[in-house]
Amino acid sequence: MSLIRCVVALSLAASLSSTFAQANELVVYSSRQEHLIQPVFDLYTEQTGVKISYITDGEAPLMARLRAEGANTPADLFITVDAGNLWQAEQMGLLRPVKSDLIETNIPAQYRAESGEWTGLSLRARTVAYSTERVDPATLSTYEALADSSWHGRLCLRTSKKVYNQSLTATLIETLGTEGAAEVIRGWVGNLTTPVFSDDTALLQAINAGQCDVGIVNTYYFGRLQNADPELKVALFWPNQEDRGVHVNISGAGVTRHAKQPDEAIKLLEWMTGPEAQAIFAGVNQEFPANPAVAPSEEVAAWGEFKADTINVEVAGRRQPEAIMLMDREGWN
Ligand code: FE
């Protein structure tokens, strides 16, 4: 090979490898914590050679950052929890519509945006937790029934500032109407026995310690606490099994509006809805896979099967402003 030819070949190789390096690195902004995303990304990198770098932060700062960065954002994918947050990201114009047959096959429509801008990746039920020492589960039935006077001075709730409760309230409004939902919330607030908690774990500990008998929490917080304390005197109850079913929410993701590598980002997102990734993504946080073909982990399955509400989780976003106002009116702090 002549010297000139050799130089040409080398520079071509160099330019190819720089293209390759770019195409093989994705940037993710995630409000889901590092230890919950890293195992999934590691497997993807192992299988595809695509590197994933990410930053984690609260959903509000990440959305503000995406908005401020605009077209200059390095982020290709945004991961967060709760349909209420994903819906907000969509409203803020931070995401792009994705049309993917694979995602539509893997994830039921009720856990995706109709626009294709985000999809659920794991499911969490927001359900009733009760003291196994002071509550006969036969006396439990529905979310609405926790507003009855029989629960006066026995109920604990988390703050209404948390999106989980805003989403729950939004679905109550959708199902029961504004006045019906207001009546329920009024009853709950009247039954409170302690000030609202800042997180679900503190609420579960309060039930365990005897401060209250019953509350409403996300299932994975119960799972974590049960792992830490197998003697926990708290159990989960699945409400509304005779009617609409348990309130279920998602963690999920969307490709950013200004993704530098939208096609690569879609491939990652599609892969995350598949069996291998689903088992890990849900398993590490004791959640349910959003892909119904994938079984939950053994410890999650041990909580028992239940009927889940089939309402589209988009309602959580659409009715979020109403929910916040209603909770405020009824004195839910
Ligand atoms: Fe959480």
C-alpha cells in the first residue's frame, strides 16, 4: 500500500470511529434513582455496545433543565415516575411522539400516552395498608369506605403535595365526579389521626408503631420495609375488587424533543419494554412489569393477585390541576 493510500485509509477509519463513538453513546435524564436504572443500562451496553451516561435528580429540576437547555440539551431520553409527571413533561413540550409497533405490542394502551410521547415501564399500585394487629381485613373494602366514620381517628395519609396522591385524586374525580371525590377526600381528612406524612415509609412505620391503623401507600415502599423488617405488623389490602379495581400508576420514559439520537433512543426505549429489561427494571424496585407478558418477581407475586383499575393513566395528568384544587379545598395538607 502506498503511503498516500495508507493515510487516506487511516483518516477514514478515524472519521468512522468518531461517528461510531457518537452513535454509541446515549444520554439519559432520570428522576428514577441510579441503583434502579444502572442494572438495566449495564445489560443494554453489554448487549449492544451502546454506552449510556445519565444524570439523576428530582423530576422538577430535570424538567426545568430540559426546558432551559432547549435544542442544546444533550439528553436523549427522560425517565421519571408517575403519569402525572410524564404528562407534565409532555405539556411542557419536552418530549417527542414515538410511533413504535414494538412498544404498542409490549405495553397496554392504558399505560401509554395516546400521543406516543411517553410510555410506562413499570407499575406500582397505590393501595391500602393496614395494621395486622388492629384491623380485621374483612372490615376493609374500598378507597371510598376509608371515609366512613368507623375509621375516625384511625387513618394516616401522605401529604397532598406528592404527585402520587394528586394522581389518585385525579382518578377519583374521573370516576366519582367532582362532588363524589370531594366527599371521599373530606371523609379521609376528617378521619386523620396524625398530621400528613412526607413519605410513604414514615406512614407505614406509623401504622406499625400503632399511631394509626390504616393508610394508602405505593406497594414498593411496603416491599422495602418488609425486607428490612420481616416482623412488620402491616399488610397490603387490594380495595375495590368488586368494582373498578386498585389504583395503578407507572414509572415511565419518553424520548426528548431535542434528542441528538432519536433513533438510538427509541431502540433503547423499545428494548426497555421487552422481557429481559422489564424483569430487571421492575424487580429492582419491587414493582410490577408494565409488559403483562413478564411475571413480577417472587416477592412481589407473594402479595397476591388483584384486579387493577383499567382507567388510562393519562387521567392523572389531565385532571391534576383539578385534583390539587380539590385537595386544597378539603383541607388535605
Ligand atoms: Fe416513590
